[in-house]
Amino acid sequence: MKHFALLAALAATLGSAACAGPVEKACEKSDRASGNTQLCGCIQQVADLTLDGRDQRLAAKFFRDPHRAQEIRQSDRQSDERFWTKYREFGSNAERYCS
């Protein structure tokens, strides 16, 4: 049911004119996205639904510095563990809805 609600919210936001967020900007600049603005826009929409602004800015840094993601994942800090849980959910949802 949670995934259906996310899909419904994502569908409601598709096509809405919005400024590019930090995840979308980082995605578009990355080698992996190779200029796929539609994919990067979808990933940003999922980020908007699952990550707050601070978490989005941190996640965007992973495009430039993948090692930073590894540092956060292995960290013992509670704040990093909470972020990583949200980030994994974001990644799963982005993969599911944007592929």
C-alpha cells in the first residue's frame, strides 16, 4: 500500500513545472546519466517524495563523490544510519518508478 501511495503521488507530480532540485542537477552532470533529463527529473521527483532538502543535498554529493556514500553507509553515527535507511528506500523507489 505504501508503494501505491508513492506511485500515486509521483503520478500527480509528473508534468508539473518545477525547478530542478539538487539530485536532478547532480544526476544531469554525472557521467552515468549521460544527459538523460527525463530520467534525472524522475529521480528528483522520487527524492522530493522521500528525502528532505538536507538529505537531497547529501545524496546529490554521491554523484560526484561515490566514496562519500560508502563513508556514510559504514558510519556508526545515528544520524548517518537514519539517513542511510531513507536513502536506500529512495534508491529502491527511484529504481522501481524511473526505469
